[in-house]
Amino acid sequence: MTTDQKIIKNKVGLLELAKHLGNVSQACKVLGYSRDSFYRFQQLYETGGETALQEISRKKPCLKNRVDPDVEKAVLEMAFERPAYGQLRVSNELKKKGLLVSPGGVRSIWLRHDLQTFKLRLKALEARVAQDGGVLTESQVAALERAKEEKEAHGEIETEHPGYLVAQDTYYVGNIKGVGRIYQQTVIDTYTRVAFAKLYDRKNALVAAEILNDRVVPFFEQHDIPLLRMLTDRGTEYCGKREHHEYQLYLTLEDIDHSRTKARHPQTNGICERFHKTMQSEFYAVAFRKKLYKSIDELQADLDNWMDWYNNERTHSGRYCYGKTPMVTFEDSLPLAKAKKLDDSLQSTIEQNTIVCQMK
């Protein structure tokens, strides 16, 4: 319900209450209105219905104080051309062109057009490009890239379909008496939130690649969609020289791109971090109080059962899940991935044919 609707509802309520009580003074006292207001509302309601009761601002703009239309147009164009510029810099740049407008005047224009923040200007720029199909300038591209980096630094990851971006992280489970240290390799599809988890007694590049080879890549191959890109932190198990690093070598062999989180920004891989919090509270905290584990395999068996429940029965509130389970989300979005795969295949064929024609 909007603010206007709430205001109208209160005024209609006053009229109805007065009618029900048969006493205008008592109705006004209960709802906190004056008798003058009641009779004004009653007159407006009788002449124009509920629409006439909406609040009308008495503040009228002083048009003579508005800047020249040409100046306003220049400010708006600058907002699209240089969205990263602040109001002071916009004012200075326009002065170089002979257009006089103060920083406060720039902000007033932005406010009238909902462009007062960098994010709003970027959003307007993206909408204009999508509508007009224009070519971005270097400064516009730089601004959009900067916004993308800021989103990723705060955990806002761009993902388009299953397999587009898969996040991986290492989770330290603990040191169990008689078993030793236990580490978990976690892999999550960022679009559908389908997750994989496997336990190891160490953390290194070999085990990081092993879970991909054992569970993740076969899963995507089974559904005939490619795994395009991995997102990891900058730990030694994920980063190193390709020639001597099992994880890097495996990604190269499988033709999987590798993205790393921004330095000192663990929230970039927030999907894994949030999953670990859920797993700790819903599985490990309960399992270790119910049972005394004597081996990793024994704990892995219970973990597999919980993961099956997580993927197939537990509803998820992720961005693209809409309250469905991760596997239902995965199955429903398979056409997106297959359509993308078909488009890429078509594009590759066109490029190959073009090269052949040029050679002839």
C-alpha cells in the first residue's frame, strides 16, 4: 500500500466512523482530526470520491529559479556521458563550455530526474544503452566496470544460467579425537545453489581438483551442460603455476576459466560463506552431538545424506530459486544453459566458416 493510499484510507475511515457513531466530535477525537478537517474531507469526498482525498502538496515550484533548459539538458547529458563525475566536477566541466551552473544546481537537476547517486546514474545509463543500442564511450565502460567490481566485492555475483559460474571454497570442520584434522571442499553452482561437499584430511591443490573430477564435472556432463567458470579465493590450494599446480592444470584440461576473489574481500565468495554457516548450524552442530565419529568415511556418509536433503528437499531463498529447492531450480533453468550452449556453437560455426571463406 502506497503512502497516498494510506492517507486516503485514514480519511475515509474518519468519515465512516463519524457515520457509525453518529457523532462528528467523538470520531475526530478518536482519530486525531479537527472538525474543520472532517467537514473538508466530507465535502471533497462528496464531490470527487476517494481520489479527491489524496494529499496534494501545497508547495509549488518556483519556475523562475530553475536553470536554463539548455543548461539542464547539458547536465543530464553529462550524467550519462560521465556517470562517475560528482556534482562539483560536473559544474567545473560545464563552466569550461561556457555554461554556468553551481554544484548545488547540478544536484537539484539530478534530484528532479532521479540521478543523484552514482548507482542511479549507472542504472539510467544501462537502461538507455539497452533501449537505444548505442556504443559506450571509454569512460562509460570504465564506470560500468567499476560498478561491477564493487558489486562483486560486496558479494553481488553476476550469473546467467547453471554452470555459468561455480564457487569453490575450503571449510575447516575441526580436529576430531582419533581422526585428526578434517577439511571440507565445498562447490556451489551460483545460479541454482546446487551444492557439493567432500571431506579430506588435508587441504591442497590435489584435493581441490579431486572433488571437481569426482562429483562436480560428472554432474554437469550428465545433464549435458558445460561448466564455464570457477570462482575461488586466493588460497594456495587454488592458485599457483599451472605447470606444477594440480588444480590449475585440471581447470586448463577441462577448459574451465578461473576467477579469483578480490584481495581482502572474503565476502566476494559470500555464497560459500553463507552455505558454510547453514551447514554448521543445521548439520555439524547437530551431528557431533548425536554421534561419536571414528573415521572420515563415517562422517562423509552422514554428510552425503544431509547434502541430498539440502539439494532435493530444503527450499532455498536464493536470487533465482524463488522458494524452490536447488535441484528443482536447476532442472527448471536447464533450457537457459542449453540455449546458451547452442548460441555459442552457432557463433563458433559462423566464425569458422568466415575464416574458411577468407582463406579461399
